[in-house]
Amino acid sequence: MRTRLHPKAGFGFRRAGTARAGLLAVALVLGCARSSPAADDFPEWAYPVVPTPKPPDTVVQRQLPGSARRYTQAQIDDRFNPPDWYPASHPPLPRVVASGRRPDVFACTLCHLTNGSGHPESAGVAGLPVNYILRQLAEMKRGTRKGARAATMASTAAAMTDAEMREAAAYFSALPAIASATVVEAAVVPKSQVGKGAMRFALPGGGSEPIGDRIIEIPVEAEVAESRGPQTHFTAYVPPGSLARGEALVRRGGGGKTVACATCHGPALEGRGEAPSILGQSPLYVFRQLNDIKRGTRRGAMAALMQPIVARLDAGDMLAISAYLAAREP
């Protein structure tokens, strides 16, 4: 499949199938005024404040195209038994992946979905090396990998057994890498608001606004995203010029600002050893990881190696890198 790249402004686009998105795609509105340096370090559009959840519906049964299964929203949001809409589309789910273990190990598919593509709240983990996944889980378990959005994953990893980690890593590593976002350069984007799963949804009444210096990731079909359907597809809007700027940084180091990503991640950025593929991830997720490493909130052995790489990058550089990598075929 070709990279789904739409470097033109505007909201209309033709969905070009499923490729890969989320180490999962959320995007938020950045306020015009910020009150402190901390707000500049962790911009609101990349670190959304999740709205107070409403009690999930326990009556209305949702159904997705091509699936014979039905779930209420309460069942969809069940941390220990999230939906499996298409059981024939994936290998058998290990117990920890399908249902977790009460009271502290949430089901992996709650956030990463049965196909490993994730949502903006989480990483796309399909196709990642087993040893890389195990290292990240171990660092979360020990508390050495932290991040502004990592609390839930850290508490889950802390309660997992070594066997559960191996089962989860083997399952997701064996899946094909998937991109679930189409990257679109646009000066004007749909008005949106933060909703379920820290995802941003287009306002029902429509409207538009300038993108500013933000990434705005919106699901193409809101109901599929809210239902945690594995076929969820996102549009990731980025400022005009982001892709060219990102390519210069990723491929050539941006004139000395950083190091070409191929140095560690392989000539095609497909991954090398424990250095994972960095193609097709949600641009919001990638931005947060780069920023967390730069700010010191994501730590660990591999994060330490990345710190000098990101030290001279500003927010615009990290946005551009994230956009360029998200637009490439995994």
C-alpha cells in the first residue's frame, strides 16, 4: 500500500484504506494564552485534560459493520472484558490480552485493540520487537519509564507477571504493523472537542478554526472510535509545511539540530534490533514521547540514548518529525 499523504488544506479527503498509526491519534485545541512555562512544556493540544466521564449506557447495543456482535457502551468500556468485534480477524487472544486480571491488570485490548493499532490514548504496538515490548513493560514496572500520560500503563505493568508480559509481547509482535491515520496539511481544521478516551471529536454542529501550531487528530467515524473498533481511522491535521520540515529533520538531521533517525532505527526506519520501527505511529503519540524524553518525564535505558537527540529540538521540530513519520508506510 502507498502512504496516504494529503499535503493540501481542506477537510475533504478520500479514505485510502488502512495502513499504520499509535505508538494510537488524539488532537486537541491549544489555548491562545498560557499561564506558565509548564504549560509551554506540555501543550494542551498534545496533553488533553480528559473530561469528567458520564456513566456509560447499559441499554443501547452498538453494532459495527461486518460484525455480528453487539455491546453496550458499558461493556465496551469494561476494563476486564473489552469488545472483540471481529474474533476471526486475529490469532487467539491470550488471557491477559483479552481480559487482563483483576484487580489491577487491565485487558491489553482495552487501549491497544485486538489488532494492536491503539487509539490516541495509547501506542500502536503491532509488529514491535518482542524484546522492545518486554523492556518497556519492565521499565514501567520498575518505575523507570514514566510519562505525563503513562500512569495507567505503569500501574498495569507493575501488577503483571513475567509470563503475562511474555504472552502479551508475543501476541502483539506477531501482528502486522498498522497505520490508522491519514496526515493532512491544513491551515484550517474542523472545530472539535475532547471526548471519550481523551480523543478529539469534530463538533456535531460543524465549523472550522485555524490550526495554529498544533496537531489535530479526529476519527473519521466517531461511533467506531467510541466503540473501540479496530478499524478506526483518523485524520491527523498538521500545519502547512510540516512534512517537508519533518523530512529534513528525520532524514538529514535538520542541519545539525539532531541526528538522522536512520542511524539507530535503520535505513528505512523499519527498526533495528531493539530500536523499533517509527513509521506510521499516531503523530500525537510520537510528539508526546519526544517531548517527554526532552523534558525528562519519560526515562529508561533507551530514553537516555534519545535525550541528546532531542535536546535541541523545539516544539515545532517535534511536531514536524511526528507528522512526517506518521505519514510514512510502516
